[in-house]
Amino acid sequence: MSTNIGTAELLIRCGISSETIVSVSITPRPLLPVERLALGKPPEAVPTLFGRLFSLCPKAHAKAAARALEDALDISVSPNLERLRDLQTTVERVRELSLNLLLASDGRISPWPPRLITLCRRLIAALGGDAVHWPAAPFEPNAAELRVGATELEALVSHLLGGLWHTPQPDLEAVRHWLEHDTCAAVAWMRPALQPGWPDFGRCAVDALPAFSDPMLKAALGPGSMRVSPTCPEWDELPRETGCLVRQSSAPLIREALAVYGKGLFTRMLARMVELKSLVRSLIEGIEQLAPIEPGSLPGRTGGIGVAQTEAARGRLIHRVEVADGRVCDYRILAPTDWNFHPRGLVYRALLGAAVGDADSAKARIEAFLRVVDPCVDHRLILEPAERPVPTPLF
Amino acid sequence: MCIGVPMQVVRAEPFQAWCKGADGEAMVDMRLVGSQPEGTWVLTFLGAAREVLEPERAAQIQAALAGLRDAMAGHYDPAAAFADLVDREPQLPDFLREPT
């Protein structure tokens, strides 16, 4: 095999002159033909198929696939089943945010990560496991198991977040105090962002990926002239950003951080913590609202085009499917990385012109920024000396 | 793409383990899953084990990745791949099933 599947890396090359990044080149990762695996399959096989292939975020992909197929085949499912799927992806996002934080905070082996992993698996099973894709018979989520699990998850995440978890509505001053005095894993992870030159590193303006209606999505992923490029997707001719910061940008604490540090490293890291806390709270609330699940309706047709979008840990995930005569005949997936690592998008704009300090500091700052935008993107970073571009004369 | 790769522990060391998978052997960071005995399947991503896998789940993911490798090489057979998913209904976890 010429390409290892787990290492389809993206290349980022930065030219540095006088401790400033003066050129950025982003070579998108090679596209893997993942969509081809769904072709010829009956719809009911596809959510599980993608859940196996995308084994780090299986619930997000399976949910997007199920919803796209329901749209294509005119299948209606109950709000309770939708809620169950949403809670599964919430658990998955909590797990990913927590594990990425633990991996990056330079921790040694502790009992916490294995407990978290096992607990999340248990919660997803108690939320119905794979049966949330068109259950054949009614079932009831195991409320007792879910309550016990949610309490345990709350304890684990509060351990990760320390005092931030217990402060109901922290402001920036409270966060600074937390960073100075707490010893939790989140603080160990965030503290480097307080170094001089780090908090607003990567500050830039890139518009958020807008809320898409289904017709917009069908146009964006369809075969017509509005189709977005898989390697450099744009909307309204502009690169877009998706992910934690976009999702949390209306939270009071993040608005305060944006006013001080812009969309730099500090605000981005803080947005991940705010999101982690918010997800666990919404999971606890959501579990209390669960109700018995009824099977969905039978397909209203044997073919059609369907789209779906869902928020995965890394950002917006979009699926589009076309079904004919009961078989999948076209499939397309647009992943968050495609937007955030657009060759002239978020990462490009964040890095170009940024002051980076000496060589060691440059690498550390850039890597920290890339990891906070997307901790799951396999990349190779090359730093090289460069000539500062000569400004183009205006006249 | 959030695609993890199953690997099997060959030799455990403190904080890491020498593992083998379909793409060869590699040293894997085990901080998230803890030390695991020889023969254990783990889901790896970017050099770190993210989860301990049951052998059945490891086999399912490996089969999916094999399908992807075939697609990359241009000889993917849709009729043969994922045969276990065709004509099958989604299953509830055991503890949610009605006793029979």
C-alpha cells in the first residue's frame, strides 16, 4: 500500500524572517476515497459502515449518515430518537475534548483517561448503541444507568477542569485566577498560552461557516455550479471557519476573551474548556428528558437525494447521499478539516504575518495553534528561513 | 479524517507499547489507555492509543480499512465488502433487550 490510512498528512510550510512568518503554504492532505465504500450498499448498512470506518468520531458520522438517508428516503423519526442520537454525539464530543486535553497536557499514566473512555462507551451503549439508526422495535433508554454514568462523568470532567467547573459564570478575571492557582489538567494545558506573545497568537478574521438550510447544503455538495471544492471549500467565495470557537462565540466568557485577545490562541483554548463544561451540563439535562423510543416510519420512497449536518468534536460535519432503487449511488462527505485548513483559510490567515520569536518558540507557538484548531489533523510543519517579501509599490 | 487504526500490543513498556497492525509495527503512546498486556487490541491515532478494543470491534474496523485500501488501489468490490451489514437490522445492546 502506498499511503498509510492513518497518516494522510497535511503539509504546512512557513517561511520566517526577522521572527515573523512571511509566507505560508498549506498543501491539503490527499483525499481518501471513503465515500466509495457506501456505493451499492442498502441504506440501512451505511450508518454502521461509516461508524466503523471513522472510528474516532463514529457517532457523529453515523448520525449524519442516518439523517441524510432519512432525508433522501422520506423517513420520519421521532424527536425522542433524534434526542438520543444527539446525546450520543455529545458523549463522543466530551470524550474527544477530554482526551485531547489529557494527551496535550503532558500527563503521565493515570487512572482517569481509561475510566473516561470506558464510561463514555457505557453511556453510548445505554443511549441505545447502534439501535439509534432505525430501531426495528420500541425500546427505552436505561435511565438509571444513564444517571449513574452522567454523575460519574461529571466527577471526571470536574477533575479535569478544577475550579472552572465549579464557577457558575466565570469572567476573564476568574479565569486568570484559575490559571494562576489551580493544578488541574486543563490549567496545565492552558498555562503556556499566558506566555508573552502567545495569548493573541494567530489572531485573524475568518467568517464562521453559516447555518445551512437543506437546499443550501444540497447545492453546496451537489453536482451543480454551487458545488464546493473538497480540497479548498468556500462559501460565498470565502473560506470559512468551523469548530469550538465558532460554536462558543456567543458565550459571555468567550465574548470577553474575544474582545481582549481576538481569535488567538488563548480564546481558542478557553473555548474548548467552555464547550466541555457546557456539553456535560447539556448531557445531564438531556438524560432527564429521555422518553421511550418508537421505530421510525417506513421509507416513503426508494430513491432520492438527502443531506445532513451535525456538529462533531472538530466542527461541522456534512454528508450528502443519493439513493436509487434502494441502493446508494452517490455519497459525499465534507469534514471540518477541509474548511479550517483551506490553503488560504483560517490557518493561513492566522499564521501569515504572526510574530513567532526565536526558532524554538516559533515551532511551539505554531504547533499549539494547529492543535487547538484541530487536535486530530495529521500534519507536518516545516519552518524555513525566508526573505521578507518586497512590498508592491502602490503607484 | 478521524480514522483510527487497530493495532495489537506486542511488547509493553512504561507509558508506551510496541504494537503491530496492518501497516506494520510502531511504538504507541499508551498514556490514555494505561499499560496493556500483550495481545490487546488498541485503536491508535497519531501515535497514541485512544481506546482498548474488543477483538470483534478491532476486526470490524480492520475490515473497513481493508475496504478503503482496496478502494485506494482501485479494486474495491462493493458486493464483498461489509457483507455482514447487509440484510441486517441494527441491534440493541444486550442490556436493553427484552428478556426472551
